[in-house]
Amino acid sequence: MDKNDNKFAKGMCFYKLFWVFLFGCIFGAYYEQLLNLFIHYHYHHEWTWQLRRGLIYGPISPIYGFGALMMIGLLARKERSDWKTLLYGAILGGTFEYLISFFQELFLKTVSWDYSNEFLNINGRTTIPFAIVWGLLALVLVKIVYPAISNVIEALPMKFGKILTNILIVLLSLDFFISWGALIRQNLRHNGYPSLTFVGKFFDYYYNDDVLKKSYNNMVVIEVKKEKE
């Protein structure tokens, strides 16, 4: 038997892709926070550390996790030239960012970014320069980062790797359920729908607007935004 058959998360399997997703989530959260730190200093001349994440618990930004998953799943399966990887990554990233913004506004009635005043923006949901940044991130991820982290993941002992991954899957799933449930309930609450079950009452009590504002300080409720305008 080939010793590679005993490797944990060999190839592009579910476990491997989960770790890619988790890496993208954590990287994206700290990337956004560091970027915001320097932008805030540039305009206000003071250092302010603000949370930039997509889930309530932990430094997790799912948009980057799903972005990394998409880039690896679609661009790392075959060898491509650097410029093609950059181009395809820019198209995928820009389209993905646009759709996330669109569906967030459609279903949650909130927006987390608005690029209407940015250069070469597309309906305020993404911009051509940001799409190029997505392309550069895809190039680095596919050509440099993924091969490195793939080897690290496969080096985990088989039993330990499975147990650890399954625990993280459960914890992350709970985080998704609580975070998205709280946001959906917030939207219903703002539109006058009372909580009819204990689940709704749970979200209203433990994850009210003040709590959500601490985790999603850059998120704007559309109705509030229109009133201010």
C-alpha cells in the first residue's frame, strides 16, 4: 500500500477544502481589520481597531472563506499561466463580491459596504480595482499559499486530523446558525414581525441590535440609511 494512502485529507477532498475555507475566513477577518486600521489612521490620524467579521464569534469572515474555496476549487485543479489565474480570479472575485452584496441587501435589508463613490464601481457593490485585488489574491493563493498549506494539512496525523476537523465543523456550524439566525431575526424585528417561538425570543433577548452592532459595526440597515439621507 502506498504510504500516501494513509495521509490525512489527501488531494482536494472535503477535509482539505474545509481547512482552505477556514484559512480564508481567518485571513479575511484580519486583513479587513488591518486595512481598516490604516485607512482610519489616514483619514483621522488615530489608531482604531474595529472588528471586521461575518460571524458573531471568532475572527471569521465567511466571504473570504467562500472566496478562497471558490478560487481553489475552480482554479487549482489544473495548471494555468499566472495571467490567466489573475484574470479568472478577478472575474470570479468581483462577481462573487457583487452577488454577496446583492443577496445581503435582498434578504437581510442591510449593506456592509457601499462603493458608490469609488473609482470604476459597479452599482456600488464592487469595483474594477477591487476585482483586480481579488485576482492578485487568487494568484498568490493558488500558486503559493495553497501548495504550502496543503502539505501542512496532510502532515496532520490521520486520527487527530479527523477529530479536530469534525470538532471545528460543529463549532463553525453553530456560529453560522447563531449569527445568521440573529441577522434574519433582526430584519424581521425591524419590519414589525413579533417573535412567535422561543427561538425568536432567544435571538431578541441575547442578540438584540446593540449586541449585533458590536460584531457588525460596519453594517447599515437600509431603512435607517434612507432616513439619514
